Amino acid sequence: MGVIKSGEANSRYNGTMIIFGEKGNEMTLGRVDRRYCPTCEKERDFYISLIYRYGHVFWIPLFSYSTKYFYHCSVCGYGTELKGRDLNPYLTSNPKPWMHRFGWVVLIGIIVILIAIFS
Ligand SMILES: [Zn+2]
């Protein structure tokens, strides 16, 4: 039994190929402000972006982790990470795609159905 893991890797287990890996996703949630950017030395639009990673098996996203929100300049990317209470004015619901959070529920459902069919 050997497991090789990289960004997009395969592992062999009892002759069955299980393909798993992880990917990153970045979402721009929208413009929130216009202010002076010290890097651009100009007035710039500032956006909130969400960056996270998610694990997947057979290209089915299962769960997400290391979620970070950034408040940043739209041109140079200068900005800060937003945490906890700082986010409240900007977030009304979880912006991640449903499958990136609850894909594992779908996968368990598929496994249960397959077991029911083949047993
Ligand atoms: Zn800038």
C-alpha cells in the first residue's frame, strides 16, 4: 500500500485507483470601498476577496479549509486580512459554493447507494 500525495496525485490501494488532491479557489466578493492606496499612491477601489483550499476525491469537492478573507486594492493587491468580527459588515451568508463545504455529504450518499445496489 503506497500513498503518493501532491497537488493532483493518485494513490493505489488494493488495486483500486483513488484519485484525490487539493485545489485552491479565489473569489472576489465585491467592491466595498474607495480609498487611497499607499502602494499605488492613488485612489483605488478596494475589494473583499475570499481565498480557501478544498480537498477533492474523483474531482468531487469534499470540504474546504484554510479560509482567508482579504480586504485589498483592486490594482496592486495591497491590503489586510480580515478576521472574525471585522467581516460582519461585509458577509451576510457563506459565499463558498455549496459543494465545497458539503460535498462529503454527497460522497457518503453515493457510497451508501452503491453499497445498497451491489450488496
Ligand atoms: Zn494599490
